[in-house]
Amino acid sequence: MYTGIQHLHSFLSYLVIAGLAVSIILALIGQFSGKPFTGKDRKLALLGLIPAHLQWVVGLVLYFLSPLGLSSLSGQAMSNSMLRLYTLEHPVMMILAVVLITIGFARAKRLRNPKKQYRSIWVFYLIGLVLILSRIPWAAWP
Ligand code: HEM
């Protein structure tokens, strides 16, 4: 069970990064070409949102199964940079990133000006992507 979830979490990371990158590029093209923000553009923005949502749920499950998750969280772990990354920095930063991505999507749905709608997608998704990239355990992945 642990190994399966670990592999799923690792694989989903590719979809999260690719989905966010595609959504950001499409939203930038949309903003600068002056097109209206249609239902199709909202669906394309889901390419960034859905993998990120799936990933945080899988990550949460993994946190309870992995020897690098909750079971390693302690005051002592904070003085070890690798354990601090897995037990605290990675989960907190990833959840923050997914919250920002969700806000960007929800704002775009609510706003009425197409330029602002596209901007809401690419700005919030880009901040989310930077936060994600900043706390991926690069020593272990890909
Ligand atoms: C967008 C969100 C996330 C991304 C892109 C992401 C990405 C990754 C990556 C690339 C790894 C390394 C995988 C490997 O070694 O093959 C990893 C490991 C891990 N992640 Fe995440 N993660 C996300 C969210 C979360 C969340 C929300 C949690 C916990 C609440 C979490 C908990 C973990 C744990 C415990 C590991 C270590 C697993 C192990 O090797 O035992 N992740 N994550």
C-alpha cells in the first residue's frame, strides 16, 4: 500500500508540473491576444487545478504511511534539513500552493473582465508552481 501510494505521488508530480505549465502558457496567450474568457478557457485552466488537487489528497495519505511523514515529525527532526523538508516544509508549502491555485481558479470564474480572468489564472498558478518547485525533494526525485 505504501509503495503504491509513493509511486502514485511521484507520477502525479509530473502531471501537476505539466498541467500548471500548460495552463500558465495558455492564460498568458489568452491575456495578450485579447480573446474573451470562455467556458473552454475555464476547462483548460482545470488542467492545472485537477492534478494539484489529486496530488495533495494523495500526499496527505502518504504523510500517514511514509516513514518520512508524520512518524518522523519531532523537535529533533527540525535540526535535520532532510527530515525537516519531508515532515514540515514540503507538506506546508504544497498545501499553500494548492490553496493559491484554487483561489486563482475561483477568482477567474467570478471576475467579468477577460484580461483579469486570464491574469488571475497565470499569476496564482505561477506563484503556486514556484512554491511547489521550491520544496520538491530534488535529491530523491525524479
Ligand atoms: C502539489 C502538491 C505536491 C507535489 C507536487 C509533491 C511532490 C512530491 C515529490 C516529487 C516527492 C518525492 C517522490 C519520490 O521520492 O519519488 C514527494 C514526496 C513526499 N510527499 Fe509530496 N507533493 C505534494 C504534496 C504533498 C502533501 C500535501 C503532502 C503531505 C501532507 C506530501 C507528503 C509527501 C511525503 C510524506 C513524501 C515522502 C514519501 C516517501 O518517499 O516516503 N506531499 N512529494
